[in-house]
Amino acid sequence: MRPCRWDKLAAPRNFHTFDDRITAPLHGYAGVHDYHTRASCRSYPRRVRVPTLIPHALDGPLM
């Protein structure tokens, strides 16, 4: 894990900027697009072969 530069922490205004400045570099990704592509679970649901229920909050920003 690489340390995060303190000057990059200055008030990211959205998740995209936060992920680009902090999450991606902290975990070794090249940037936000690399992080979202490689860390996403988007490809997994289509491989599920049994009926599945995925509960989540109506007001939850993530699923």
C-alpha cells in the first residue's frame, strides 16, 4: 500500500475525485478508471446461475 499525499486530500467534492486522488493510488491502481475497471464486481452477477436476492437500502449510494 502506497502512502497518500496530504496535499491531495484537500476536499474532494465527489466519489470520482476521491477515488482518483486517494483510493486508487493508495491501493496501487493507476487512477480512477483503472480502479473502477479492475475492482468492479460488474462482471460477476451475469455468472450467477441460481436465483439470488441482493437486499440494499433504498437510500444507499452503493450496492
